[in-house]
Amino acid sequence: MFGGGVGRRREMGLVAGGLVVAVGGVLFMAGAETDDGESDDFSADTSEPFFNPSQRDWGEGMCESMASLKALQTDSAKKADTFAGSPASVASTYLTSASSALEDISRKFAAVDSLTRIPDTERLRASYLREIDRVRPEVSRLSDADGLAGLSTREKTGRAERVTSLVAGIKEPNPSWDQLLDDQWFEVAANSPGCVAARQAERAKSGSSQPSEPPEPVPPLPPAADGASLGACLDGACEVRVMKPEADIKVGGLTLEVTRDGSKVTVLHSYPSGGAVRVNLSEEGARGTFGRGGDATGTVTVELKGMNRNGAVLRINSSLPPG
């Protein structure tokens, strides 16, 4: 339900007079203002975002809430086939516990503070809450103790099976947490101490043979002057992060189709008259050059500035005439 994230190692250092400390893969800046200090601001274009306490608390609150929901869904799926042939008390106990758990999960999501400067965080939280609250009234009705009184074993079993179906039907938001990990801010959120602890607890509960192995560290991406704004390339000169597996980058009147698979970045340009040029970039400093074809003059050069399994930074320069 939420991704494993990527481990990061950082040195302690001084930045503009503020101490930056790396703890569990999350960067904290001493003196950074929190919501209590009237700010949760950070630059969306920085290549290495840091957490202030309000951002850290958001990530950990979401990880705890998502882990609780996943645990309820896993438990419900295991019990779905056990009610038939069991005493009525088995179904009754499940109904009571499932209803209580869903109420608690709803409260957990509701308690996660919104970070208004990062709209995707609020959309994700609100989407989970809407989906849970969609089924919660029906689960509460089916689990009501007064309503269960006097029902036969078969009727209680039917109610329990219906609740397992409702719980299983709680959908992940779109985009989901895992999909949002393409954004470096969410990648760092997935590595906050609370999120790491939630994943380790989940692995331990599932009996994983490797419950406490930390994720293998991934080298950070180099800075990108234009952040993740691919539109900055329209004027013919940019330095951008490409976080999605596939992206189209327009440079003047030319379109580059970029695909990355973790080991290389492939850049393709298709000509309107037919044919295409494809270049594979697999190491820092690798370059590819493209032109419009025909009698057009000028070229576009794409250089791989850096890459890890989560993204790539490209430097693009063009000598093409406008248009």
C-alpha cells in the first residue's frame, strides 16, 4: 500500500549557518520553521528537499494510517473464508473488531495535518479518508450489537462476509502513494523514521526472513537548475529531473521521447517524414545529438548529468532556430 522508499546517507554539515542532520535517511534543518512557526515552506525545485518537523509528521502520520488500513484488509482477507462452519461468536467478534478498527483508521487519517503548500499531500490524505468513510457507515450498521442480537449464526456469518467485502473494496487513491514516489519529496517522506518503522513492523508481522535489512542506499541525483519542470526546455536550454519512466520533452519545435529503466536513459526523436534517431545514455556525461532533418539547420544536444533508479537529470541545449 505504500512503497519501500530508498535509503539515503548524508554527512552532517553547516548550511547557511543552520545545522543539517541526517537521521534515518531524512534531512532535518535546525531552526526551520514549522506550522507552529507559521511556515511549512520549501522550494519545490531543490534537488535535495529536507523535512521540517511538520513535513516529517505528515509523512509519518500517513505511513501509520496506511499501515493500519493494510493490516485490517489483510486480516479481513484471511478471515473471509473462516466464518462458514464456525460458531456465531467468531463472526460477531470480527464484526466488532473490524468496525472499531475502521473508526480508528478514519480518525488517524483525519488527524494528519494538511500541508497546503504541497497539494498532492492533501489530495492523497483526503482521498483515503473519503474512501474509508464511504464504507464506514455500512460497516457500523452491520456490526451494531443491537442489530446482531437475536440473529442466527448464518445471518451473522452473512454480515461478517459482507464486511470483509466492504473492507476489501476500499480503493487506493489515484495517484497512489507509490506513484507519488516519483516526486523526490515523497521519496524522502517514505524514508522518515516512522515510515521505516512501519515497513519493518509489516515485514516482521508477515514473517519475512529479512525483517530489518535497510534498503540499499541510492546515490542522490545531482542538482537540476530547472527542477522537474520539463516545460523549461521549450526555449532550448534547460537542466531538468525526469522522474517518470516515460516523458516527452519539447525543445522548440522538436519532441524528444525519453524512457528510463534504471540502467540507462533512452532518447528518441521521430521525424515527420519517417525514420527516427535513438540514443542510449548509460553513464554520466554521455550525450546524444538530434536535428530536425531535411534542410533545417541546428541541433539539440542531450547530456546525462546523473541517474539513479528513481530518476535522471538531463542537460539540454539547442541551436535550432525558433519554431
